[in-house]
Amino acid sequence: MITSFFYIISRIGLIGLFVITFLISLHGFVVSEIKLGTTFILLILSSLGILIAIFIQKLSKVNMLTSIFLILPVSSLAILWGIESNLENILNSYGFGDLLNNFFSDVLVGYYYFILPFLIIFGHWNIRWVDGVKSEKKVPEVLVAAFQTVLYALPAILVASTLFGIDLTAILTTSGILVAILGLALQPNLSNILSGVFVSLERPFRPNEWITIDDKTGVVLDVNWRSTKIRTFENTEVVIPNELVAKSTLQNWSRPDKEMMSEGFHIFNTMHFHPKHDPKYISTLLQNALSKVTPIDGRQALDLQWVKFIDVDEFGLKFAVAFDCTKRLLKSSQQNLVLTEIHQALSHAGISMSVGRLTSHLDQDVGLNALSDVFRQPTDFDPDIKDTLNPYNETVRNKALLRKVPIFTSLDEKELLSLAKDCSRKSIKASSMVCEEGSEGGSLFILVDGVVSVDKVGANSEGIHIAKLGVGDVFGEMSLMTGEPRSASVKALTNTVVLEIDKEIIRTLFGNNKDFYDNIAHVFAKRKLAMEDIEKSGVNPNDQMADMVTKFKKAMINFLGFK
């Protein structure tokens, strides 16, 4: 960079002045032409200047500023004045000829012209760099370089005119012609440079911030005279001309307003539903889906959970869903997580996320037949069930809910229907406990509607968040089947409805169903192995699985009272 070049020249100029003065002062002690007092002062000032110029970065901020704004200017000007006042005696003491005497006189004049640029550029550089780290730039780099160029050009022109007798009019005329020629030849680059100046002055982004310029999104690497460099998600470096940056719409993802809004930036999605749906209940489904999300950035819950019914158009009922994300790099992952939860909540309720244009026919994909057990069928709903919260979830028949539970997959239709008739529904208010860790477990629960949080107490009595559960999820089956105490506490985050199945129902229904015990023992053993990660212990996982299945089967039979 040109600023680095100017700094090196300035530092060499200052150190050169102080070193030469130091040598002159040492010589002054052994000759009689220079006054002893002047020699001593020059020695002190030059020694101080050398130390400051070399070790300025080691000084404290206060001492650095004092040196830059007071000691160096005073020392430099005093040295120049002292040398000028005693120049004839100094030169005579060395016995130089007239030619060298004139040369040193011209050098002294040149130093008078350039001492101000030396001091300004040297001081500015060291103020911006502390311990080898560049501080946040207050002034755009391109303007600093332009200012330093002018700062050196003016004394250079004066030196050329004063010492070498060059006509200033000729210099200025020639410079004007060259500037005009270069301006025409470099017009596109000049446009980018000027745009870079305005971008730097406005400072809409800084290095390491995530931005979007038109269709390019990435982290800012550098802003130079001609262009802006960003690193995209594809890990490619994109160079964007500053002229394009100045003309484009720019998004800065790294500057959220934490006081007016939540932490991070907000992501908005719109989705449509059939116009015959009830917007109130659709909003509840979407809100519960957002409540269930555990953010990808490590937070326990989304700070922004925003759902609004905003319009009706040719696509149906239009809803806007908004949520927050704290890191731009995780935007797509966060969006994927939220939309997946929304899709699961809507699928459970038998609702499509998009119906297409109302005037068009939306053909069904053949591949959807493979998911016939996933999507809701008309027979899964019972409109006579009196709901208290959301009819989309609460009118789902008990049998349809039980069919999705892994431990009941071995039941035939008759057994499934019998179980559906005997279990009961239970409403739980938000913030109420469904079950508590360590308590005796005599029933399992299936979430019909709402969202619950699963937590337990850690080894140091600190709370540990395990998971969030939503519609269709099951909990409490381990305690029901084996008699083990509840391993975690479950708390309702929203108004919730659960389907409860107690021990006596299981005991009556499965007393003679041996396949049931084998199936559920395998489910429990697999879950236990996953939790304890036995595969990493070096023990054969197949042997462990067989042993664990046997233990669970015995525990269930004993707990339920069968021999």
C-alpha cells in the first residue's frame, strides 16, 4: 500500500535527521568550532528522537501521544534551527569543500520543507497501529493515501523550484496535461475509486461483516481503491467493483438493533393455505411449531416467534412467519429447522403448506403413495370430538395417534381399537407440570396438541434442557412399562392436550401378547444404547443389545404382574 511506503520514507527521514545530528554532536565535543552548550542540547534532542522513533510502539498511549504531538515536533525543529545556526562552523570542522558544503546546505533546506509531512505521516501511522494491530479506521484508506500524496507532492514541487530552479508554471502545466490524459484513459477506474471513497465515507459495512450486494452474499474481506472483496458461502472470493457497490441495494446482516428488536436479524417467510381453513387455528399451529424449535445457534428458544394472517389472494389464505437468527452463516440451517417443524405440525393436522392457484388443478405426485402412512386420511378425524384448543389437532382420533407410536406397531387393528377406547385425554395449562423427575411413573403420554419442554437436574443441581416435544410425540413409556422412576421433568410451554395410557390398560390388553413385549423391549434397548453410546466402549453392540432386550422384557413382565 502507498500509505506504508510513505510511512517508511517518513520514518527513515526522521531517524536519518536524528542520527546525523547525534554524530555531529559527538564530533562537536572534540572540536572547538561548535559551542559546547549547543553540542549538548543537540546530543540530548537527537538521542531522545532516536529512542522515540525506534521504540514508539512500546510506549503507553499517553506517552505516545505526547511524543507525537510535542516532543518530536519540538526536537525536530530545534535540531534544524541549531544546525542551521551553526552550519558554517559544523562544515568547517569537517573540512568539506565548497561542493559538499552547498550539498549539505540544500539537504537542510529540503528537510525544512519535508519535516512537516514526515511528522504528520509518522504520527498518524503509529496512532492507528497499536501492538502490531491496526485500529478501526476513522478515515477511508483511499483518502489517507490521497492526502499523503498531496502532502509529499507540495514540498517536492517547492524543492524542485527552490533548489533546482525549475519553473513552477511548466511543472503545473505539464501536470495538468498528464492528469487530463490519465483521467480520460482511466475513467472507469476513477469512477470505481470515487465510488470507493463514498462507500468508505458512508461505511455501510466493515471487514468481517456479512453483506448481500444484489445476488451476492458473503463476508467482507477488504475494501480497496477499486473494489470490494467478499467471501461467499461457496468459499469463493468475489471482487465487486465499487461503482456497482455504490449503485446496488445492500443488506448488512451484521448490524441488528438489539434495543428496538431482538438479537440477530429476522427471517420472514410467507405461506398459503386453503381459504376454507380457520385462520385462528392455523396461527396457533404455526405458533406452536415456532415454540418447539431449538435454534441452531445454541439458544434454548427463538427470541422472535411472530405469526400473522396478512392477506387473501389467488393462492388462498396468506400468512407471514418470522423468526430470528444470530449468525448469517447459519441462516439457511435455521430456516430449514423452522420450516421442518412447521411442516411436521401441519402434516399432523392434515394441512398442506401450499395449495397452488385456486383456479388451477394441482395433480398429486405418484411418489406420495409411499407416504400414505405419514399423511392424514379423512378417516383419521372425528368432527364430533369437542375441542378446547385447536380442532385440527384435537379432532384426530385416538387410533390415528396410537398408530404412529413405535411401541404399538405390533398391535393389530382390534387391539389398537381397544386401546384407543380405553385411554383418556387430559388438558394441561401452560407452565404446568405434566410429570416430575424421580416420581413414580404409571402412565405414558402422547401429545395431542401443544408444546412441552423436557428437562432434568444435572450432577451439580443445575437444570439441563433435554428437548422440546410437539404434536404426535410420546413420553413416559419407559416408566410405564418397567416401573422405573421418571428420568426427566416435563412442563407444558403452551396450553396442551395429552392422551394418557395407564398401567392397567396395558396390563389388561397385553397379558397374552408375547410379540408386544419383544417389540417394545427392542425399542427400549435401542434407545438405551443410543443414550449410553455403548458402541464406543469396545463391547460388541449385538451382545449388548441381546442382553438389554432380555432385561427389559423381564422387567416389563415382572412390573405388569405376569410370570
